Amino acid sequence: MPLQIAIIGLGIAGPTLALQLQRLGHSPTIYELRSSPSTLGGAINLTPPGIRILESLGIDLSPISHPVERIELFSYASGARLGEVAFGSRPDGCAVRIMRGELNRALVGRLEAVGVKVEFGRKVVGVEEREEGVRVLFEDGKEVEAGLVIGCDGIHSLTRTLCVDPDRRPIYTGVAAAMATVPVASLKEEAFFDSTGLLMGQKGSFIISFVDQEKKQMYAAAVMSMAEQKDKEGWRGQGKDKDATKKEILRRYEGGAMPYVSEYVRKIENVFFYPIFKLAGQGKWSKGRVLCLGDAAHAMPPQGESMTLAIEDAALFARVLETFPDKPVEEIIAVYERTRRPGIDAAYDEAVQRWENVKDTSWLANIFREWMTWAFLWAMSGRMKAKWDFDIRTIPLVV
């Protein structure tokens, strides 16, 4: 029987889920906190498993992204090329680098095309389990009843903190990122990489990538250790001081073996700064007929596949719902969690471990880390193809 489904959040997972649920004959409505679709965020690395799901929903990424067959790793100290992470090649598939705002616009456009309802300016203030369904209360006084509520509202999820797991709060990772795009025409130095380059250094990491087909825009992000601020106002103040942020990036990356970085940073006009948080692992994802997906359930440090994980969450839940249409909602959620948790737990542990490598370190430790990069890439090479061939829509369900 078709369900009335309330989806909280118009990020990436929410629209992806809504498109699949509508195909199955359900009635999803997305409730978004902001007054319009968000254009915030940096460039996303979308890997083949996520791309295939989006393409199956009618999302054409090619005009708004740049294909990434490999991420090339470099030593900032010596300029040496340390190796690469390969994603495959066209036409069979590769990764893409796309601005988060562009992907969100494409998804919202698809929602409009197929008639999925979206309500903006809806801040959730309450989620209540009732015998006949779930009641969602909004700040403006509106109330809705749904047979299922799914929180796709990110790491600071109100769905989670109001209902599913109130005590599970975001944890600062000790690292912040500063991001910006630069017009390629304004740069004198030619790119030292094919599509994406990752510079590894003693004082953090610096990623540079094309984000469009024509290679007109270059995305740059500095990932660096930073002391935690006491509250949100402290973080906001730090983010507003864009000149100080640029100076900090230059302090860390000026004078190395790769001087192009200094030029990129000096050309930046509007830098976007944000602290990076995670959730503790092994937390609750659901309560009754309320479920969290994506970062609302399992936010982890960025590791090049986080957005694909959220897209996969949506695809798997839709598949479980389609496979067991007559099961109670609570049992459908249980099958989803049993099937999904092992993969998420493994990805979380890997992300946390790898995240330590972006933090400030000593000169000697950095030399050792660069040497170990060769070994890491060699060990990973055999697993890469299996990861990129993985399809969440075909794995066995754990009933």
C-alpha cells in the first residue's frame, strides 16, 4: 500500500530517495529548513557506484561535472608524484568532480520534472511517534502526519536530535577546510595534474581539481589542523575573516616545491571556510517509524566516497521497501539496517584512520607517511576495482 512519507532535508540523499520512492508509487514530500535550495558547499568527488544510481534516476552529470579517471598524489615538500587512486575510464565509467550546488540543482530540477512536492522554510521542532503514524511539528505551527519519516538533514540533523538519538552530537575532528573556485584563465601556471591533484604536506593537504567539462573553473581546498572554537559564533567569526584564512593557507603552503599553490591562493576572491565534524560510530539510525540516512545517521570524515554512501543509503532503502511492500515499516527499517551496517562500519573505520593523515605532523613523520603512501596505494590497488564495480542495488538483503 502506498505510504505517505515525510523526508526531512533537501540535500543530496533526500531528493535521491524521493525520486526512487515516487517511482514505487509512494507519496514523498520533502521538507526543507532553508527558504530555497542550498548552493553552499565545495566540490564533491562522486565515484562510479553513486553515479550509476543518479543516472538511473535521469540525472545527467556530464554537462555539469568534470570526469576524474584518477586522483594524483604529490609530495608538497619535494614535488614528487607519489602515485594515484584510479577510478576507471570512459565509457565504462569513472568518477566525476562536481560542485555540490550544481548537483543539488540537478536533483531539484528532476524533482520538479516528475512532480515531487517540496516545502521550503520548514524547521522541524518535534517528531512524535503515534499509534496511527508519525507526527512532525514545524516551527511555523504546521503539523503533518506520515506513515514514515526519513531524516536526510545532515550531520546536525534535527530528526536525530529530536527523536532518534538525542545524545549523539557532532564531534569536531580537529581539522577545518577552506575552499574556493578560481577561473583557470586567471592563472599563469599550467595544471600539474590531469583532472585532480592532491598535495600531501607536513602542515595539511591541498586538493586542486577541475570541476567543469571545459576546464574553465579550478576548485581548490586546503585541509588543515585547527583549534576548536567554543561555540558556533566563534566558528562564524573565523569563517567571515577571509583575509586571515588566505594568510593561514599561504603560511602553510608557501615556499614548498610546488609554487603554483601560492598563485591559486592569491587569485581566490571568496573563500568558504568550515570546520569538519563527525558522529561517533555505532550509533542509532532509527526509532520506530523514523529513520535517518546519510550524514544524519553516520557522518564520517570526508574520504572521497561520503556522498556516494548517502546516495547508496537512499537506493538501498527504496529497494528494501520495494522488495517487502507488505511488511510493517519497522521491519523494513530493520532489514535495511542489517544489510547496510557492515559496509558503513567498514567505511567509517577506514575514513577515521585515513583522516589522521591530513593533520599537522613532524618533518620525520611526514617523510615516513610519504614513503608509506606507495605501500598503501599498492595494497589498495587490488580492492579498487571491486569498490567501483560495487552496486548496492544487487547485494543480498539480510532478512
